[in-house]
Amino acid sequence: MATYKSIRYIIPVEAVEHTDSINALSDVDTATTAPTDGQILKWNSTTSKWYPGDVEESASATQKALFGFGNGILSDYTYQTLNLINLVSSTGVVATDTTGAGTARKGLAGSGYGGDKAIFGFGETDSGKNNVTNLVSNTGVVSTDQTGVGTARTKLSAACFGGDKAIFGFGDIGSSSANATNLVSNAGVVSTDQTGVGTARFSLAAASYGEDKALFGFGYGLVGGNNESINVTNLVSNTGVVSSDTTGVGSARDGLAAASYGSTGQAIFGYGLTSNPATYSSITNLVSNTGVVATDTTGVGTGRYKLAATNYGGDKAIFGFGAKQSEYGGDEGVSITNLVSNTGVVASDTTGVGTARYSLAGAGYSSTA
């Protein structure tokens, strides 16, 4: 979330240079609401525009985040789907469990929308795949279920685009992978399916980049007649248009997570399960603010997959939870978190709080728009 600053807009007699970081009229949004002479404008770094507003003093917007839902082990040592919520403060501190609203499920996705709210959507319950959504207010309150639209599916991903909207994409529909996408308006309304482009796949990740665009990356899909981990990426424009495949860089993997970070709209993919050989990785790939995915960086922290990630604090990110290989050979849920600085540096493990779990989702929200 942006840190707001404000100026008073004076309409010039001629098209002359403006001061206070306004580059002529190009940085002023005159189409949405034309400013009047002497009106206060406020800056939004998400769209890199000045807008009419009533902010006279510089103020800090406080962006928070949350992790939600997932598959975890209970006190009787049995796994089941959960609707637990863990709030993340603007300084990256993860709170203990709160009982979330809505249907408990795993394999869902989450994203910010509307500038200061969030949405969780889709996933899988013990009864099967669904298209349920839950809106999150700008105070972190998760709403009860809303009947979703679009193809019910699990192991999909979601990201914010256009400054205040979101997109769900791809996923596992049971008999095959999907490349369907569903746009989310800035009021939290989910659209019907749009026929996607690119390789159908699931267990991928998505993040916003460049302040107002997004990208889907990596995952598990059909390649050459065989299902395997891939490193394909698909850029999303600031109007929600999904591009065709770009051959990715870095290790092909699935079950990874992604989030935006930095003051100029960078992103990061991290962790995941590689296929050849099968490894619970801590690999990260930075994404520039023009959508270019970098080669592998040797990650830090516990290698794992089926984790979640989100941005927080305006310019930082956090990876959280997931599944690592247990000493008995299967998957073991963890509550580990790894902070990401505003320069893309991943921190070592922090012992998490709350129930260890995997196949959850994360999203940013803010209590101050």
C-alpha cells in the first residue's frame, strides 16, 4: 500500500512544467475525476498518479496481510481441511490462530482487491472442489461464504492487477488442468470463466508486478504427453488480459508461492517441489518491474512446497507455512515463515505461530486505505 503525500493542484495558464514531482499533466489522473483549481491531490504509488483527495498532511498507509485456510493436523494427529486465519502485522509479525469464517478448505487462492481489501477463492473440501469465495474487509474480517462463479477447482493462483482488481487463474478441475481465468472487480465481484491462454496447469503461483500488472508462473502440467513440473510464465496486462506462454527461466517446479515486493513493483517466486530430481526446494526467482523472471537464487530457509506468500508493509513480502518432507517419508506441515526485504532478500526461518499447515493462501489488506 502506498505512502501518501499530497500537494495543492493549481491549473496553469499555459502548459508549463509542474513542481512537486508532477511531470506536466502526465502524472495527474484527469480522466477519473478532473481536479479543480486549488484542490488537494494525493499520490498513489500503485498507479503512479495524483488523484483528487482530502489528504492535507503526509500520512503512512499501513498494509497488513493474512494467511488463511489450508490442510493441517489436529490434536488427534489426523489431517483435515481448516479455516484458520493468521493475521500479519505491517511489520511482518504473524499472529496466532483465529477461527475463520466460511467453508474450511485447501488448495485455494487469495489476492488483494479494491485497494485495501482481500479475497479468498475456490479450493477443495473433503467433499470435493468448489468455487466458494470469501471477502476480507480492510480490518481483516473474513466474510461468510459467497457462492462463487466459474469452474470449481483447486490448486489455482491469484494476483492483483490494475491497481485495485484481481484475477484467479488456472487450477485442477479433477480430470484435467484448467487455464480458465476469473476477473475480480474492485468491488469484489467475481466474473464468469474466461477461456485462458497458455499451458493449462495447477500448483502454480501468481503475483503482481510493475505496480499494476500481474504474472502467473511455474506449476504442474502436461508437457510432451507427460505431467511434470514446468517453468512457463504468463504475463497479465493492467486490463486483465493474459498473454501466451513465455518460456520461463529457473528450475521447473510446482507448489511454490509468489508475492510482490519493493517500491517500484518487483516480485518474487519462491520454494516449490522440483521433478528431476524430486526436491523440496528453497529456490527463489526475482521478477523485475517489467516482468522479467531472473535465474535461480539459492534460497534460504527450510525447503518446502504448498506454501503461501503475500506482500505486507507496503514494500515487503513474506512466505509462510507449507509442507516439508517428514522423517517418515511423507509430507509434514510446518508453520515456518520467511520475511523478504524491500530489496528481495529472503531471511532465514522464523518459527511460526499458529497451526502448521499447507495448501493455504495468503493476501494483503490494509486497515487504512
